[in-house]
Amino acid sequence: MSDLDDFKATYFDECSELLGELEEQFTAIEAGERDSDRLNAVFRAIHSIKGGAGAFNFKDLVGFAHEFETLLDYVRNGKVDLTDDVVALCIRSNDIVADFVAAARNGEALDADYGAEEKARFIALSKGDTDGDQGGEPMEEFDIDFTPVAVDLDHKGEPEAAAGESWLLRFTPHSELYSRANDPLLLLRELAELGDITVVANLNDLPGLVEFEPFGVYCSWDVQIVSDSVTEEKIREVFEFVEGDCDLEISRGTLDVAHEDEGFDFDGPSLADLVAEVKPDAVAPPKTLSVVKPAMMAAPAPGEPGEHENGGARHVGVQSIRVDLDKVDRVVNMVGELVITQSMLTQQMDENLRQKYQELVRGLEVLAQTTRGLQDSVMAIRAQPVKSVFSRMPRLVRELAGKTNKKIKLETVGENTEIDKTVIEQLSDPLTHMIRNSADHGIEKPEKRIAAGKPETGTIRLSAEQAGGNILIIVEDDGAGINRERVVQIARERGVIGEDQQLTDEQIDNLIFAPGFSTVTEVSDISGRGVGMDVVLSNIKKIGGSVHVRSWTGKGTRMTLRLPLTLAVLDVMLVAVGVCPYVIPLSSIVETMQTARADFGRMPTGNRVLQVRGEYVQVIDLAAQFGLPNDTPENQRFVVLCEAEGTQKVALVVDEIIGQQQVVIKSLEENFERIEGIAGGTILGDGSVALIVDVQGLRVHTTQRSAA
């Protein structure tokens, strides 16, 4: 891969982040948070995308992003009102920018007129053409004189007749200002809003064509501002975010433009002669530039293009680096092997060796602590906030609301909850199907909601939180809930359940995850094909997670994903069942007790239960569940009380509790096949294989025997 390809890859990675930020900001703006910080943030993001696209000559992307940026600049400066129609235009245009970025990444070309309608709307709004649907005051035009002349700053002439004080400044940009995609024209526009200005370009340093450096800076500007209210502080505020990338001299006075013919004195042929040789009369230097100026001007808002928080401090030090995920995964695998080796060494230390080699024991203890610290650090590197997945959902909800003719709003909570990168990558499809299910099946039409005494706008709440060693992702809606009679009827018609089989409410709710199951009679582009919720269950199980549904008729439905915090290293309790070792995630364990002290009972169905502090808990004998021989007397066995889903608990009966340790998780599906009640496998210190118990899976599938 060439250096240019590396730079492009970095640019597209940054575009992904910027597009995600734009989605988040526009979602907040759509919800009514239309403060200057958000407007500045979207302006900076579009400006950054445009700047990088220009560097790689992605002309279509640059052209669209430039007009989009211009509109955003007018919006944040109060020249265009941010109405709902403008917000909708910006959200739609954000999708178009994403399409242009994707096309550039894949080396494809979109249709020539793609985005033309939105682009034309940008230009119309920027010119003050509101088509009757935008508010705001009419805009007037003024001219900035860009005549290139030599200027004498040491003049002693009298100020012009314009009313107000006259200020004079010389602005000389550095090459860094351009390399960060800043545009002097935007700065001059900001100055134009402070008062009546005259701008003169200085080209005294322009070299001959032979000595001309394409990336050199040969132009500076002298500006005269006349106003009653302008101060030096206000002038410096305009250049606050390019401080350090330019030279700025400010004084009181007026421009002396009496020496216009002295401006192009350099060795070699004149610029006019060179241009004439190439194409006579093809290029005419502009004398004036027409710029839109609002009748009322908002105060300059922070956040200019390419700025950094502390003005010029961007190059002070590297705060982060981009690392290939494969490289991080290799480190994680090496940490996993280190954990296994450390566990193996610890197991080899019997009491005789511990007493004889105390220094070695202390060294192993230090190794264990260092290994744990290294593991935590690597896991922190892999951890990312679920925000990257959550940010895609508002657009999905908007589309679904439009297709279903419903009013739906999305609330997100806990988007900064961190989870393993590998887990995050598996979340997008399940969440998409869950949101679609809530929008299509859960939320009612506005008229039905009003008739039921509900607000006409339905709410889908997407939240994330950490619970022990797990992450809970919850999708909750305030819709009609699951129609259990309808679900049971369809399940019997399709043979999912028997004609006489009786199910609990929880079992009925979970029927929506059956393959091919759907309550919709007509197929649409949203649902009806029986594919969706079974995909959710399948994908979540692949990463060792579980799904739980709870519904309230007429009030709504809650779907909970319980996901592992990481897919690499796990704290577990090692137990023995028959002659086989098993591991139970430590985060699931509430307490342990001997069976001799446990208070067991029987349900009318014959199933055994455990009474714990007034609560009856389902009992699962792992030896019986997995079909393993068991010679341990019943009163010498142990009960491991575990949390299953939410407040649900389950009591696992094992033969022996060996102890706690860390294990490296290995996928059974990749190396063998899926086994109900088993979340994965691990290699112990002595080289033997132990299976990781899936507590929630066992609770649901207690009637099924597995090959474990």
C-alpha cells in the first residue's frame, strides 16, 4: 500500500467519525437543541470532510460539501433561519454526503445529478430565496474591493468620510493556515460584518513563474474597517481560531491606495504577458466580489473552520493514534496465552514447593498482578462506547415513522457505556431488527393512541448499562404490547407449538424469536417475511449473549439484550460435575452453599425448587442436565445461586467447588458447534478443556438434554 493509500484510509476513517458526529448533532438539532455549539460542530465536520476531499481531488464531494458548508455558515451566523424545513434538508444532505464519501472510498461515480436538488436549495437559501417557507429578514449585498495594489502603511492621510472610527489591519497567512483547510475569504466575510470595509490584496512578494512554489504563500491583505462599534478585541476575535497560523497587525488609520501601479514589480516577464501567451484575454482579474450581508448580525460564534480548542495548540502533542484492530486482537490473544501460562504455573505450586521456594511464589504473585493489569489495559483499548451503534438508530426511526405513517420519537440513554469492540460489531443487525419490530408492531397509529388515552407520538427508548460483567441493551416502547392470543394462534397454525400445549406469558412472548414467525398478514418492506427476530436471537447467541422479552398489554414491550462485557478473558468459578470441570462466570454468581444447608422443595409439577430468603428459585442439577455420572453423596454437593435475567435467579447443583480464576474464552461455534446451555470453552492450566456454563440458556432450556 502506498503512502497516498494510507492517507486516504486515514481520511475515510475520519469521515466515518465525522459522519457519526453529524448524525448525532442533527438528531439533537431536530429535537430542538439549536444552540451555537451544535451549529459550529456540524459546520466544522462538513468543513473537515470538504478539506480532505479537496486534497484527494474528490470533486463531486467537494462541490456538494462546499455548498452545504456555505449554507451552514449562513445558518450559524443568523443569515438563514434554522426552520424545520432547513433541518430536514440538512439531515437529507448528510445522507448524500455519506453516499459521496462511500463512492469515493469505493472508486465509484454517482449519477451526475445526484444531490443536485439539495445543492440548488443550498444556493437559493444562501441568496435569500426562501420560497415563502423560511423566515428571516431580507439580505442586502455589498462589495469588497480586492484590487491588488501596493499599500503604504505608514501613511498620514485623513480618514475617509465614512461615519465612525477607522481601523487598519494587515493579515498575512502562513502555509499552515491553508494546510488546515482554512479559507481567508471566510475571515474577510466575518470582518465585513463588523462595519464598512475596504480590502486590498498585496502581491509584492509574488515571484517569477520559474521561482513560483505551488504551496508557497505570496499574498497578504490590508483591510480598512469603519464602524462606530468596532474594537481591536472584536477584530482579534475573528482571527482567534487561526492564531499562530498567520501574522496580524492592527492599528488606527486609513488605507492609502494612491500607488496602485506599484503592485507588480518583480523580475522576469509580467503575469499579464505570461497569461496572454497561453490564452489571450482568457483571464481577467476580478475587481470586486459580491458577498451577502445580513441586515442584522449575530455575535461571532466560536468554532471557525479547522480550529482547535486552544487556538494553535493542535501541534503541541499527539493525543491519540489509530491502530489496526487486527494488531490489538493479536495482543489480546497473547495476553490470553499469558493468562493460561500463569494459571498453569500457579497450579504446579504445591505446598512443599511454596515453602521451599518462597521467592518464586512471590514472583508468581507479582506475575499474576502484572498479567491482570495488562489484561485490563488491553481490554480498555478494545472497549468502545455503544454510541457508534446508537447513533445510526435515529435515522432508522425517522424512516420507519415515514413508512408507517406513525409519529415516533427515539430516546437514547447510556450511549457512552463501553463494550468490547468485537461485541459492538455484532450489535448493529440485532438492534435494527428490534427497532423495526417496535416501530411496526409495537407503536400504534396516532388515532389509536389518542383513543387509548396516549400521546399521539409513540416513544422508543434505547438504553445501555453495565451490570456486573455484562452489558444490558434495552429496547422499550410504549405501544400496544404483544397480543398473546394472536401469537399463540399463529404458533399453533404453523406448528411451532402443539395444539394442547399450555405456555406461560413469558414463553408466549419469546415465541416471536421462532424462525419464520410473524404476526403480519401482508408482506411489506418492513416486516412480514418471518425473518428478523430469529436473526436477533441467533446473532446474540453467537457472542455469548441472551435475549429476554417482557410485554404489558396496552402499555408496551421491553426487549433486553444481555451481552458479555468482553469476548476475551473472563473471571470465573471453576467447579466439578462428575469427572468434568465446568466454569461459571463470576459476574453471574450471587452466593454458594452446601446442599446439606439448602432448603429444597417440590413444585406440583415435580420440579425441584430452592427457597432462599422467602423466594423460590428454579434448581438445575448440572450432572442430570448434561447426562454425567455422579457418585458424590447428595449432602456433600454444592449449590451455586446465579442471576439469570433481570431479577430471575437459578440454582445450579454441582459436585465440587474448586476455586476462582481467570480463563480465556474460546468459541465453541467456531471450533465445534452450538450447544444449548454452554456459552463457550476454555483451556485450563493443566491443558484440559472446561466448558463455560450459559446460566440464562440453562434456565430456558432445562427440559432439553445437550451433548455436553
